[in-house]
Amino acid sequence: MERRTKKLIHLFHCAEAEDLARSVAEQSDAIQLRTIAWRNFEDGFPNLFINDAHDIRGQHVAFLASFSSPTVIFEQISAIFALPKLFIASFTLVLPFFPTGSFERVEEEGDVATAFTMARILSMIPKSRGGPTSVVIYDIHALQERFYFGDDVLPCFETGIPLLLERLRQLPDASNITIAFPDDGAWKRFHKQLQHFPMVVCAKVREGDKRIVRIKEGNPNGQHVVIVDDLVQSGGTLIECQKILASSGAAKVSAYVTHGVFPKQSWKRFLQNNEDPNNCFTYFWITDSCPLTVKAIADKPPFEVLSLASSIADALQI
């Protein structure tokens, strides 16, 4: 069977995703890095310039975004909307972490679903000469959010779980791994991709005025238990899961999340020199979907970064 020729991708990126963009480009000779001058006018509004714009006419173009805070979204949206209008052959937006909606609970009249708003904005990206924009997102937090996107973009939902599986195979105790989920939501999302492992499911139960983490099903005794979830914020639930798993006989407890958000430097709670002796993770794996976190936790055990670079490079060839 004849091998398909890879298409040449011109990859732009936001400022904070530069390291990840370089890693993606290193995966293939078919990916060339392009640059944007991220400048500002005196009033603070963006003054952007797409370098060598004429060179990308008729070419396949991608943009690697990082919506780490509302302050950086507008300038990136401006570039994202400009690129397809430069007579390019196709356009792909790679947004590893879709951030809006991770805290949202629309429970009463007046609650605003900002995840729906962001999906609508992205759905309005102009078409390129090749048609609608492809939007690549990893492990979106609420599964129903995939239906927020309109028909004018093509959402492509990827996962970081293959990176975890590869890392688990490298462990000396790979045959003694049990997967734990902090709640039913995490189980529903990931259990089919991890079904060849023994599993433990935790749940929060109410005891008086407190919500306590308990083991709902499964047995962690003597196992290296790896807690799996899509993202971490403050980390309180993971810490409570670790404690109940350890007290129930787990030999080791590690964690994996695709998106290490960690607002207000909450990653510090997990450092191995933490003053709390009961909070002890053997490994804490995250991907590089949140570039600011990756820089903050570099060379700080128990953290290890599993890079999305190879997966993104493959996604750009779809």
C-alpha cells in the first residue's frame, strides 16, 4: 500500500505556547514554525503582525493556542480570525485545554454558560479556501460541551490517555497497577480506555456538614494505584483520594490529569517536601496543555510532564 505523503503545515503559536510549538515541530519535517509579532498599542490593545503572510498563501496553516486567562484570549482570537483570510488551503486550531466551563454549574435562571459562549465564538472562525476550520481539543471537561460547537467548524476531540498508558508500561511495577477514579464522572469518561486494569471508584459522601471521600468499589490493597482525571484545580479531591487509598492498603499512590490548571500555585500542595506526611504521591503526571504550569513545576518531584507534542503533530495530519 502506497504511503500517504504528509502535508506541509505552517504552525503559528501564541507566546506562552512557544515551547510546546517547538516540540511539535521537532516531531516532523512536515511542520514549519511561523511567527506572529505580539505587540500592544499604548492603550494596551493588541497590535499584531503576522510575519511573512504572503508565504502562507495556498498552504496548510495551524495555530497553537493557550487560553490560560481572559487577558490573553482576545489577542489570540484576533490572530485566529485573521489567518484563514490569508488565502490559505486549510486552517486548524489546536486548543489543548478548553478552559471555560470547568467550574460552571448552570443550575438556576441567571447562570451564564461561558463555555457555550466560547464554543460559539470559535464556531464563527472564518472558513479557509479548503472549508471549515478544524478545532483540536484534548479531554474537554464536560462531555456535553462538544455539542456546543456549531456546524461551521469541525471539532476533533483527542485524549492524553495514550501518553499515560505508555508511561505506565515503563514502570518497574507495571504489572501491579490499579486505576482509581475520584468520582463517577471520571469513571464514565475514561474507564473504556483503561478497562484492562483493575479499577477503584471513589465517591464523595456527606457526613454531617462535611463531604468525605470514600471508596465506592474496588480494592487498592497492595497495589500501585493511579488516580485518573481530566484536570486538577486546587487538588483537594485528589489529596483526599490519596489518603483514603493509602489507608486502605495501597502500596503507592500516583495521579494523572491531562490538564494541570493549579490556580494560585496550588501545585505546591503536592511537592514531596510538603509538610503533610500523609500527602505523598509517588508520581504526578500532567501533560503540557497548560504551559504556565509546566514551567512552574519543572524539576519538582513528584511531577512529570507527558508531552502532547507527538499527538498534536499526528492530529495536524488528519
